[in-house]
Amino acid sequence: MRRTTERWLAAAILALALDPGRLEALDLKTAAAEPNLVKRARLALANGETASTRAGDACRGGDYDKCDALLDEVKESVELGKTSLDATG
């Protein structure tokens, strides 16, 4: 099981390195768990961008509760990105 997880993780990291646009597939908890502060900030901001797009879609669809929740996620993503970058010195 561990070997499979390690292979999947290695493949995911390689895919992210080759296509930074795939960062959006990760969630905020995954970003917060990233030990590298610069990568954590990138993941957080990519998550915020995805949440922002989804919030716009929800608002256009009239789902304002979902829109509000996604905008909260955008805020949390930006805050995590800023905190992470501030911690780099």
C-alpha cells in the first residue's frame, strides 16, 4: 500500500512540475499540509483561483449559499498563501 501511495505521489508531483495548471486539482487541506512554504503558497493560490471560478459559476446559477462558501475558501486560500510566503522571510 505504501509503495502504491509513493508511486502515485511521485506521479502527481511530476505532473504538477510539467503542467502547473494542474495545481487546481488539489484542495486547501492538501496545500496546508505541504512542508515547502513556496509550494504551499502556490498550491493555496491555485486553490483560490479554482474556488473563485467555481464561486462565479455558482452565483451565475443562483446558488448564493454555495457562492458564499466558495468565496470564504478563496479568502482562506489567499490568507494561507500570504502566511506561507511571509514565513519564508
